[in-house]
Amino acid sequence: MGSIIANSQEAIELFQGQTLLYMNMAGFLKSMCLKWAVQQGIPDIIHNYAKPITLPELVSTLQVPPSRASIVQRFMRFLAHNGIFAIIHESKEGHEAYALTPASKLLISKACSGPCLSPMIKMASDPVLMNAYHHLGDWVCGEIPTLYEAALGKPFWEFLGENPAYMSLFNEAMAADSQMVDLALKNCSSVFEGLDSIVDVGGGIGTTAKIICEAFPKLKCVVFDLPQVVANLAGSNNLSYVGGDMFKSIPQADAILLKWILHDYTDVICIKILKSCKDSLSRNGKRGKVIIMDIVINEKEDDQDMTQTKLSMDIIMMNVNGKERTEKEWKQLFIEAGFKQYKIFPFFGFKSLIELYP
């Protein structure tokens, strides 16, 4: 009898293992169904409808043949199970209806107020960029520096420079992510108080800088990025754009902002960037600081979803030979770059804000 129980328990564990394997095997379907919802504009449709939309109403709006309504229903059921939409069972005709969740509210087009992360979804699900992950085995066992080089034949930044459409896709995705900063500034305004000037290094088209400038109109903000990125961008009263190379020199300011920059690079390169920041601050004649907005991995304290997101981002950063870091790893970078003090604050979502002092 004991043997049967033992064998039954082993079988249960093996079937549980099979379930886990199949769930991971089909993990790509989450991003593909999310891409479908964004392409079809379903978050906008539900938002504009101003109430939960029934399946027949959604099928009609999408102009999907009635014979394929069940396909839409299955997609929506899958997305609802994963928290993208909510299913409401209140229709008088007995139809289930779909409502927005906090996740899908972030996919409403920019025409509406609030941040829109749809450009990030479009970039992350692009077939050319996703193809890189089919090269993981060859890349790990080979000598090619980055995963994108294995897939695209050239470094990611070079690929963007040669393909304007992908450069736009990337800049729009980064600008979309930067919109989330506006939500976070309400809880961390003290970080920017007392500053006369700040340089947003690698600030792209200036989305983050514009948010900071609006919140602190007396703060002089410089967006510092590659010349081709900022060439045709116009500043305002307290916002300006400067082209250059952060590896050579960074404009002087009271504070240097590095938002989602250091995770793009190896430790050696990050130390070089941080030393360049330190030099810029030290030339200013007063004790300035570096403000880092980035991920801090903390598996012991974060919940499962938060850890999954952070570790997924770490895998994504392999594409450019970058990485996400634990506090211990961040601290080592700071010490080697010559900084003496730092503070880490949970900032917004899966990112943290780090104040770094020389």
C-alpha cells in the first residue's frame, strides 16, 4: 500500500511538472495575444465605449465575421485570465462583457490623458527583434559579444542607426516608458528640490525631461544624447538639447540623471560612465549627485510577479550585453567608480530610484 501511495505522489509531481513545462512552453502566447489586442485597438474601443463591451458589440466594432466570434472570445478569455482585461457577467442578454484593468488602461492611445505603453508592446513583440531569442544557444556557446549581433549581424545600436524605422520604434517605446515618471514624481519631488540644473543623459526625445521641467519650472534641464537623436528637437524656456558622447564628456550640472541607461552596459562600461558623471559633478564646485532610475533585483523581498518582471528584463538586456543588478552589484559599481554614498528608494513599479553622491 505504501508503495502505491509513493508512486501516486511521484505521478502527481510529474504531472505538475508537465503542467509547469507546458505553461512555460506557451509563454510566448502572452505577448502575442497582447500584441493582437494592441493592434486591434481593443483598449481604445472599450475606453471609448464608456462601459464594459459585450462580445457581439466587440466583434461588430472589430468588423470580425460572426463565424469567428468564438476566436475573439477565446483571445479575450486568455487575456482576462492574465489580467489584461476583466470579464463582467452583467449583460441582460446573457453575454459576457469586457472591461479595462489597470494594465489595459495603460494601452489607451496617447490621444487620451495618461501614459500609454502601447509603443513598448509593439517594440517588444516585433518579429525581427524577437527572432534574436532563437539564437540563444549559438550565442552562449560562441564568441559573438551580444545576442543581437548573433541575430542581426551587428550591434543593436548600429542596427538602429542604419534603420530609421526601428530607431523611431525604439525612441517611441522609450518615450512611452518615460511617461510613467509623471506618476512617480508626485512621491519623490524632494529628489529634485534645491537643484538649479540637471542633465538627462541618454534622454532621447526628452519625454522624462519635459515631465521634470513641468514639475519644477525653475530647474534648468538639458537633454544630452547622440547628435542624430537630438538634431531636430526644439527646447523651451528651461529645457534644451545638447548632442554629444557620454563616454567622452557630460555637460556640467548639479545633478546627472541616468534613466534606464546603465542596464544597457557591462560593469566595465558602467564604471566608465559613472566616472564621467563624477567628473562633471566635481567640476561644478558644489556637492552634486547622480540620480539613477533603474531596476534593483531583490528576490527575497519582492513578490513573484515583481521578481518575474525583473528577471525577464535581465534576460532582455542580454541582447545588448547589459544586465539588471542586485543592490550588492550596484554597490560594487559605485565603489569602483569612486562614489562614497548612495540611497535606494522604491520608485515606481519594478524600478527604483538611486541617489548617488561623490
